[in-house]
Amino acid sequence: MSVTTETLHKAGEEPPAAAAPAGRERDRERERKRAARRRAGGWWPFLFLAPWFIGVFGLVIGPMLDSLYLSFTNFDLLTPAQWTGADNYTRMFTEDPNFWQSVRVTLVYVGVSVPLKLALALGVAMLLNRPLRGLGFYRAAFYLPSLLGGAVAVAIMWRQIFGEDGLFNAVLGWFGIEGQDWISSPDTSIYTLILLAVWQFGTPMVIFLAGLKQLPKDVYEAAAIDGAGPFTRFRRITLPLLTPIVFFNVILQIIGSFQTFTPAYVVSNGSGGPIGSTMLYSLYLYKKGFADFQMGYASALAWVLFLVIALFTAVNFIASRYWVHYDD
């Protein structure tokens, strides 16, 4: 008569020693099957990510590497590229005065437009953070220029407004002030582009507004009870708590400003303005590549722009340790 393990347990006896290894072997077999199923299904995430990988390598990394190679060649888009080494970079920094002119104009554009845009965006965001009637309409109205700011039609309108017979001069005429062609003057043309950039403050405004909504109200109430005025509350509470949002907006706006192209191209009719006064770096890059057919030189210009943006971003991240305050 056979004796089962259950019968032995009921009788208070130990099961045979061979039963335990058999059970452990079954457990190991089940674990091996589970691992095999996991390995078999491990390719599914990569399958779903395949379109993204194709886009990144085919449309971003591949063209970037190709551009890096072309930056060391003489390439006119019509004949095969000829390797020239670092000649494009040497020419850029030592023999091309237009390059340095575009750098100066771009630094003025970025250095003036970004602080003014962020200051205006923060001020309007604080006004819209109050309980006002028709608040949704005001938010949409202030955000609208950011939706239209990169359009060619808006740049054409801007050129008409600041032309010799434009709306701006008509308004100045009401006060007896003689106008001029602000677009064609080398002293003022870049500032018309800066004004257009500042007018497109909607995107940082929305981001500031989202940050203001998250600030704790009890801190403001405690400060008001202690006698802190509006300016003190703004300087001691709002700005420190909002520094992560300010930092985020600064990074986005600097990168976007360095890449500005459409307004400069349309407002100056593609010429870069009088004596290069609106020759932004991206416009100069475009002219070298597609007007002068110097694609190798344009590729070198593009890589210098990439490195400059990366440098500005890195400096901002390093400096953020000293003025950006997080919750921890």
C-alpha cells in the first residue's frame, strides 16, 4: 500500500527526503518559464518606440552628423563636397567681418529682447492672476500674439507699421513729432525687431501664470499681517518662489531668440537691413547656404551657433545654483 505525503503529515511523520528537491525543481522550472516569457515580450516596447527611434536617427542625429562633415568641406549644393579641413572655421573667425557683425547684432537682440519680454510677461501674468471679470478673454487676447508672431503676415504688417508712411509715424504726428523710416534706419531697425519679439510675450506669460497659481496664499496673508507692502511681498516672496519658473523661461527664450529668422528676413526683405543692422546670425547662415551656395560654410556657422547656445545654456544651469530656489 502506498503512503502519500498528506497521510504522513497527518500521522506526524516526515515526508520522504526526495519530495523536497522535486518541489524545488518544479519551482525553478516555473521561474525559468516566466523568465522566458518576459524575455519573449521584452521586444514589444522597442517595437512601439521604433517610429521615434527612426525619427531621431533619420531626421535629427543623421542630418547633424552630415552637417558636421559638411562643415569641414567646400560644398556648393551642385558639385560633390571637397574636404578642406578647418578652413571654414578659420575663415569665419579671422577673415569674415560680416560674421562678427551678425554676432554683434544677435547679442544685442538677445540681450535686450529676452529681459524685456520676461519682465512684461511676468507683469501681465500678475495682473491676470487677480479675480477679474472676463479673465478668459484677456488671457486669450494676450496670448494671441505668440500664436501669430512667427507668421510671415505679421512680419509684413510690422514692416508697414514702422515704415515711413506707417501707423507709428501717424501716431507720432498727432503729437507734432516728425517720424522717419524706422525699418531703413541703421540706428533703429534692430529695435523694431526687438519690439516685435517683446510683443510676443504670451508663451512665457502663460508659464508664469501657471507658476503664480501654485504659490501658497497663507505666506502672503502672513506677510500682509506683518505689514509687508505689495513691493516687499513681490521681492521677498513672489520672486524667490518663482525662480524655477523664471529659470525655465530664461532658457527657452534665449534658445528661441538665438534662432530667430522669419522677422529679420521679412522685415529687411532678406537683405539684413541697412549696413547689416538687422543681420541676425540665423539670417546670415541662411544667406550663406541658400543665397551664396556656400553650404559647407553655412554648416560651420550652424555648428558654431549650436555650441554658443549650448554654452549659454550650461552657464545658466551653473549660475542657477546661486539664485534658483527649489522646495528642498
